[in-house]
Amino acid sequence: MNGMSLHKKLEENSALLIFGILFVSSIGGLVQVLPSLYQESLRTASVNTRPYDAVELTGRDIYIREGCSVCHSQQIRPIIAEVERYGPYSRAGEFVYDRPFMWGSKRTGPDLHRIGGKYSDDWHYIHLIDPRSVVPASIMPGYPWLAKRDVKTTDIQRKMRALKTLGHPYEEADIENSPSALEGLKEIDALIRYLQMMGTSFVEAEEEVQS
């Protein structure tokens, strides 16, 4: 009877019912989140994983600004079909310096985690300006304005210093020289630099082990 009485009180008291739902949900969330906070593999970089340099970091910001992550994921799952299509599946250590993560959950376009080095800089340039000139069936929009806009250099040092406080191993010289690394570049140049290094740390590590 006590159990039935408690259940009836929950049904009749909406505030108590909402509290109960939130309490149970929070337990489920903590069970998933807490272990990841203490999992060393999520905080340890892969062999050749490094923080983004000034140009790559700027290109990544442009990638985010233009909404590329809406249609492209950066997460190859350990499934045979995905590995055969995109390359080696993604490892946790490859994303240590990704803030925010760009894993994504929707693929209107292909996954891009192993796109680095797959195509030339010229191919990427043409593809970003007019996708259908190199991929006739593409539904991706063009981004011609990226070739006209100069890269901003005013905030790169603040970005890198903020990331350094979060554990990114930037040297002070890297931060001081970051504005000069961006001088004379268009936004499309920075974006291509980001695309070309995407997912390459794992490939290089594999080759190093084999040699």
C-alpha cells in the first residue's frame, strides 16, 4: 500500500513528479559523464597529435563560422564500411586539442576526418569556389567570398593564449609570431590549411611505427 500511495502522490503532484524525473535522469547522465572525466586516454594526445598552429586554428574557426560541421562529420566509427570508405577509425587521442569537438552527427556530405593530404591545395581551392566543377553531383554550396576576404590577425594571440591556459602546449614565441604567420593570407588559404592537416597525425604515427 505504501508503494501505491507514493506512486499516487507522484501522479497527483506535478512538481514532485518533475523533480523525480530530473533526479532519475541526472543519475543516468552522471553514470555516463563521470567515467569519461577520469579516463586517461581522453586526455592523452596520440603520438603525433599537436595543437593547431595559427593558420590552422584560424582555418578551423572559419570552418565553424561557415557551418561546415552541419553537413560534415569528423568521426570515423570502427565499422568496416566506414573504415573502407574513409580510412582508419578515429581515436580519442586525436581530438585532445579540439575545442570544441567537431564530431558531428549528420552527414549530408562525407566525413572529413581523414581528408588531409587526400587532395591537392588547388583541388580544395576550386572545390570551395565551385564544388560542381570538380564533383558534378555535389550539392555543396560554393564559398567564393573566402577567396576575397583577408584573414584577421587581431585576435589570434588572444585565442592561442586562452587555449594555452586550457593545456595546449604553445610556446610564447608561437603566440608572438602568430599575426605574422597570417599576414597576406585569404580566408580560403587558412581553411585549406586546416583541411590538409585534418586526421594526418594518426597516419604519420602509423608510418613511424612501421618504419
